[in-house]
Amino acid sequence: MDGKVIAVTGGAQGIGFETVKLLVTRGCKVSLCDLDESSLKEAEKYFKEQGKLDQVAVHKVNVAHNDEVEQWIKKTVEWAGQKLDGAANVAGINGPEAGENTLAGTSDKHWHAVVNVNINGMFHCLRAELNNINDGGSIVCTASVQGKSFPWRLSLQ
């Protein structure tokens, strides 16, 4: 995988961060994005300490905003000097919010945030990546465990 260019959303924490670490050990150039500033700083610090900052580009991006995604992918292609070879779309948020343990108790604001990141954000990323990927490239998209074990109670309790 030496020299392959991979974009990773949600790349500064959790599964995304572990994905970036694995890709870097395999020789990839990885452009990661995340929204959480403290996680971005920690990720950058980690790769600096590993002597791998030449292989990693760190960006603050809200995937719910198409213009930010488009700019990130454009900057990634410029940084790498070539189109993407792949991507891992890991960014996502959970619902309901703490204290909102039922679907009936979930606020419109939080519901729209979940949809904007998990659905619209995935679309923004896929479109930008597909428009900037080499033939034969691969894109992996993850979903929340909530999709498997829908924890919201549908009762009005």
C-alpha cells in the first residue's frame, strides 16, 4: 500500500483513528478529517511523535457542510499530488442525546444533526471522493452500531 492516498472521515478518534494508524503503518498517505478540535490536536501530536507527519494531513471538517468536504478533498489531492486511491467514511454521531432515551423524547435539533452528519454528510463525502478517485479505488462506509440494535424505545414512556 506504499504511496496509496486515502481519505478518512472521523479520523481523529475511535475507529477512524485506528484506521488511520493502520493505513500509515502500511505506507499510505492519509488525509484525515474530524470535527473535534481536541481529538485533531491529539492525532497530530501522535503522528508527530511517531515521525509520520509527512504521511498524514490533518483537517477540521464538518461533513454535514458540503463546501467543507469539497475543500478538504481538493486540498487532499493537492497535498498528495494525485487522486485518491481510497477512502474510509467513519464520521458519525449518535442519537438520541444524553437524557433523551426515547425516540419520543428526541429533539428536532438533535434529530436533524444526526441526519445531517450520518446521511447528508456521507453523501457529501462519497460524491467528493468519487469525483476524485483513481480507477480501481475503493471506498468503505461505516454505520453506527445503532443501526443493528436500535436502542431507542418506541414507546411514549
